[in-house]
Amino acid sequence: MSDFLLEGRPLELRGHHLLCVHGFRGMGYSPAFITSMRKIVEGFRDDTLDFTIRVLNDLDDTCQVCPHKGQGICEASEGSEIHVQTLDQAVINHLQLKSGQLYRKSEVVERVKKRVVPDDLDQLCKGCSWLRYGVCKEGIDLLKKGEYLTIQD
Ligand code: SF4
């Protein structure tokens, strides 16, 4: 179970990660990141489970164990902080959400399902290194059919 559920607090999730959770198949930046992301994604794909999310355009729960986390910013490469914030805001705008606000998981999943089509990721995720693998578009496609990607061990 994820830390946020054990601690009884909202999950903090940055805007673009509202899409990433549907494309996650077990790849990631480090073993600790993969373990943390896996728990969060399993929560998203469990239709019997609902919880509260604070949507951010800032470091979130997944960033806390990411090897690219710097002093309050993403330091994956030069310019990555501005890049990820641009992605966050694009997704937040597309889903008509507000940064800093609380939402139920079921609501944000429904918004992604209704408002995002796979090819939207070409713009919403522009510049993301994972886009070329196609799994994120596949995840959105499956979500719209009421299915989820399988996480590979
Ligand atoms: S392409 Fe990148 S930003 Fe978009 S859903 Fe996939 S991992 Fe997330």
C-alpha cells in the first residue's frame, strides 16, 4: 500500500503524472522510483479503491524518490524543471483542473477517459522521452475501453 494511504493524507500528484499513471508498465528511473510508482498506479487501476489527490505543478509524491530530484526542482537535465512544469500545466488545462485543488481519483480518471485521446499526447507530452515507446498512448486507448495496461515484473 502507498505511503499516502497509510498516512491518511491526499496523494500529491503533478499534472502530467495524471497521464503517466495510465502508461506505466514497470519502467522508471530507479528501483525505488519504480516501487513507489507501482503502488500508486495499482491504486489508480483498482476500481474498488478511491482516494483524494492534490493536483500540483510542482514536485509530488513520485518525485520524492526520483534520482533526478534536486533542491526543490527536477534536475533530470538542463531545463527539465521548466519542461515538466509546462507538461503539468498543459494537462491541468486540458482536464480543466486547478493546481493545488483536491479531487477524487475517480473524477480525474473519468476526466482523462472523456477528454484525452491517445494522439493528444503528442502535444500534451511533447518532449517526454517515454512518448516514443507508445505505451502511454496504448494506456489511454485501453482506459477509454475500460481496461488497463498490465504491469510487467
Ligand atoms: S509520454 Fe511522458 S509525460 Fe506523457 S504519459 Fe507518458 S511518461 Fe507521462
